[in-house]
Amino acid sequence: QAMPLLMHMASCGWVVVDADYRLSPGARMPDHIVDVKRAIAWTREHAAEYGGDPGFIAVSGGSAGGHLTSLLALTPNDPAFQPGFEGVDTQVQAAVPFYGKYDFIDRDGLVKGSHGFTEFLADKVMPCSPPDDPALWDDASPAQRLRADAPPFFVLQGSYDTLIFVQEARAFVAKLRAASQAPVAYAEQ
């Protein structure tokens, strides 16, 4: 899905890193975000070798990658997500998530029947159910990690997405705009 965007950005002179991370169900949270933060650490260390600016890193991803993009941007230098590399700068300067999951529990009740998605996450992605470790579920939800010093965001969402419903993205953007001092743009198709 991302390959056309990656190729276009590279053709415009951007240095592009296509980071991989461990997938569920073999990996459980927080493995995914730890892997992405390791990729940011590697990029910051090696960007100049490829003509990039290690002081400006923008991240993007769709679906699970959209979730991780948001979580990464909202948890800079969080030692809980950086085991063994706690002192490395994992701050990013821009985030462009598309059709990401922003609240693993649907605390606002935006989607009728969303408990099915929460059950899927508990079975395949998270190491436990929400009552067993509510703090971990909060930590994994970008909507619970909003901050005034968040980088600029450009959130993209499809209005006909049947997995991540548009009202979830709209609510996340509204909350992020209220919390962040940086611009938060939103586009919906």
C-alpha cells in the first residue's frame, strides 16, 4: 500500500526508510512499537550517510502502521518503549498516519459493536485483556497519549473504511487539536 508514496517521495529527493517490525500474533505489544523506535534510532544514526537530515524525521504508515505512527510520535523518548536504548532520541518532527486505530478500547463509544475489535486485539495483539492491565491498554492507545508538544500531524481517513470507522479518526483529531500546540491537519476521502 505504501510503495507508491515511498517511490514518489524518493523521486522528489526524500531519503526514505521502509522500516519493518515484528507482527502479531507472534509478537505482542509493546514489541511492535519497540521495533519502530529502534528503526528511528537507526535512521537518526545513519541518515546523514544517505544524504538525509537526522534532525528531521517524518513518519507515516497505514492501518497498524497508522497506529504505530501516531504512538511513536506521541511517545518520544519513552523509556518503557525503549528497553536497552533508553537514552536514544526517538522524537520525530512530523507524523502522517492513515486509517490508524487511535483508541484500543473505544472509550467514547463511537462505534457500535467495537468490543469485537477490542476482543481481536486482546486475542492477537495485546498480551492480556483490558481489565487485566488497563495501564498497558492506555499506553498502547495514541488517544490516551496526547501532549502539548506533539509534532505536527496530518491524519488521513477513508469515510467508507469498514475496519477503522471515520468517527474514530475525527474524534482523535479533535482531541489532538485541543491538546497539541502544533498544527493538526485532517483529510477524509
